[in-house]
Amino acid sequence: MTEIKVLASVPTDAKVVAMGVSTTGPMPRGLGMTRKDLSAHGFDAKSGQTFFVPRAGGHGTLLVGLGESKSVTANSLRNAGAAIARATTKVESVATTLLNDTRVEKRAAAQAIVEGYRLALHRYVDLKKDKSAVANTSRFVLVTSTNAASAKTGVTRGQATANATCFARDLANTPPAHLTARMISDLAVAQAADAGLKAEVFNKDQLKQMGCGGMIGVNKGSVEPPRMVRLTWKPKGATGHVALVGKGVMYDSGGISLKPSDPSHAVMKMDMSGAAAVLATMLSLKALNVKTAVTGYLMCTDNMPSGSALKLGDVLTMRNGKTVEIHNTDAEGRLILADGLSLAAEQKPHAIVDIATLTGACLVALGEKVAGALTNNDELFTQIKKSSERVDEPVWQLPLVKDYRRLLDSNVADMRNIGGPSGGTITAALFLSEFVNDIPWVHLDIAGPMKVDGDEGWMNRGATAFGTRLLIDFVTNFKRR
Ligand code: BES
Ligand code: MN
Ligand code: ZN
């Protein structure tokens, strides 16, 4: 593990010092190279670009492009932190003057640099004998000539959000046999007390008794029992109460509506990315001294075909009493979220946010970089949007078109679990909206950004844990109306 520190000057043992360079303004002193010289070597200070200038004895200089100086934000610094990490994995001691190289406020700047640095270094190596992908750097120093206290707070916060994100990534990258519903609930319980949380686990019998027909129905085909975990964070003098509900499908085979045998479905081990984001968020609240009360629901089960599996035409009675006719067992996420949302709504929180790898349609609509967001409350969405921008986890609002509700009409039950051939993200959200009792609610569909295929910015190949930092920022800054 790399130690990260704030110091007033570059430590003597630093082998590489990373400096931020914008496309305008002065060049770092002592480099002995002009902007023109560097340009001739292909370095134009574009955002994310790096260029290493070695030196015999003393330390080499890593130039890190920041783009136009006017448009440098905490988000550019996060990417700069990531670029430094990728360029220095084999370097023992690294320092950066980034905090002095921009006008971004020290705390936000330090937090962002630490996030980018740590997230770019993250590798899931639990199941590899060869762990050489892990960086050798033992010390990363953020140099600042002013406001060291703010910078230190930023580092502490960045460590907490990076811990959460790396943990959620590890969970999502873990193969389904290595992380069952029982195992993730055991993990949550094992870590809850240290994180100041109350943890309650509900097993199959309890879920049955509670009337959680969605959880029981989706689990019917699996030999692995389901688990619901409720985590509670109740700080003294809480200023509001938020409920978070995460989709925790440990593996989504589609059930009887089996997915085609396509290698791309190996990523359906990541269908618990929503639950992972909620768990990681809950575990970070104490370290971040969050003043909002937060209840987290992890809705965990497999979705499997078998002789006992849910069938098409079956009707489930959900926690809130509504009945659902099954027309496609691959539309399982909404069934388990329905029970979680109902339980959350019963507590009458000021806001509910659910996060789920819910629809392939959202991936088609918005691609791999942007999550879909649907809401019954535009003011709450504005809070989510601001968090999204601050943490650089982009979301785009899609409309909750009331008129499409009829696409969910069923002949025999209150609704069916799929809509028509189009607008799949919207009809899924309309389905969920039946379970929130008009409490302000935002649904985040992270099917697109749950994973990436290459290393880029704060993301690395594999599970992204998208939404973790967004949820943390949201509950940290939540304002009840
Ligand atoms: N987990 C999937 C959605 C998904 C697809 C996530 C691709 C990430 C990448 C979800 O349970 C699902 O299967 N949705 C179906 C819904 C359909 C049957 C209405 C889909 O999107 O095809
Ligand atoms: Mn599915
Ligand atoms: Zn799914």
C-alpha cells in the first residue's frame, strides 16, 4: 500500500516529481526546456498527457498535462492524479506539486488527486498468484506551500472515498462462486460494527414472512438462498434521512428466460454492482463524519433457471401488496428492488435513491460512460446531478413518461414485469415508482458504466464501482426540503 502524505516541500528521497502543466502560462522552472522544445517531443500539455524528463542523480520530472488553465477543475486533477499513478507504478517514492500548480481549492484538489491516484492503481489480484500488477510505490507526497491543513483533510477524505470505491470494485470483480448472497451479507456484518453501523440480515424464511415476494420469486431457481441486509447509520442530531437501495443480483443468468450463451454474460457477476456501491458507501460514512442518517438495503440473490425456478405467467405478491405477473424472468432486478423500495418507503425517509444494473436499454441509450437517472422529484435529482458533476460520474436524466404505464398493464395482476419492445429503461423505472409511495426518489441505472474495457481516467479495466463516490457525495451534502 502506498502511503500518501502532505508536505511543504519536495522530500529528498523523491525519485519522480510530477508537475502540472497547462497549455498556457509559464513552464516549470529549472526544467531547461521551453514549451516549444516539449512540443517538438510531442508534449502539448493536453489533459491526461504525461511526459517524463529524466535526470542523472536527483529526481526526474513528470510533466502532467492539465489542458487550458482556465478550465482546470477538481475533475481534471483527479485525471492528473490517475495519469501520475499510471506513469510511476515502478517508482519507489513519488511527489507532486499539483496542489501548487492550479488555483483549485486545496481540500477539493487534494481529495481529487488522491482519488485519481488510488483508483488508477487499483487492481483486483485476489485470485492471481502473480501480483506484480500492484504498484511498488511506497510513498506519494502532495507538496503544498499553503493551506496544508485543508490539503490534509482532502487527503483523508480521498482515502475514504477511494477505499470505498476499491472495495466495491473488488466485490463486483469477484466471481459468483466466490461471492454469494450469503457471503456478501457475512462481509457486511463483519465490517458494520467498526464502521459504526447497525446491521440486520434477513434470510429466506424471514423474507417470506415479511412478504418480500420479489426476493423469494427471483431466488426460486437458485440453490443459494437470498439475503437482504439492512444497514443503519444514525449520527447524533442527524439533519435528514436518506434510504439507499442496491440491486444485488450475484449472478444474472436470466432465469428461465435464459440469456444466450455469449461470453459477454460473464460480466453478469457484476449485476450486484448497485448493492456493492451501497455497501461501500455505508462503510465510509463514519470516516467521513456524515451528518445525514442513512439506511442502506442490499437486495441479494442469484437469478437462476432450474426445476424450481420462477415461470412466465407466475404472479408474485410484493411487500407492498401489489401483484406482478412475470413475462420475462430476466427482468429480475426490478422485482427485488420493489421489495427494497417498499421497505425503505415504510420508514418515510426524506429521500430514496436506488442504484441498479437494471436495463441493457440504458446501455444502448447512453453508452458505457453515462448512467441513466429517473425521478419523481426534480429537486432531488438536482442534488444527485450536482454530486455527479463533482465526482465525475456522469448521469443523464430520462423522463418518467406516465403515459407508458399502460405498457405494464396485466390481464391477471396489478402489473407485469416488462413493458413493450422500446423505452425499456423508462418502463423499468415506472415499475419501480409503484413501490416508493410518492417519497422523493431517484433511480440510477448503471448498466452502462458498471464496467469498462480499458484503463482511462479514474477507471480501470473491469468493474468501475460507478455510483459509489456519487452516493457518498450525495449523502454528505444532502439537504432535506
Ligand atoms: N442485469 C440485466 C441488465 C444489464 C444488461 C446490465 C447489460 C448490464 C449490462 C437485467 O437484469 C436484464 O436482464 N434486463 C433485461 C430486461 C428485459 C428483459 C426487459 C434487458 O435489459 O435485456
Ligand atoms: Mn436480468
Ligand atoms: Zn440483472
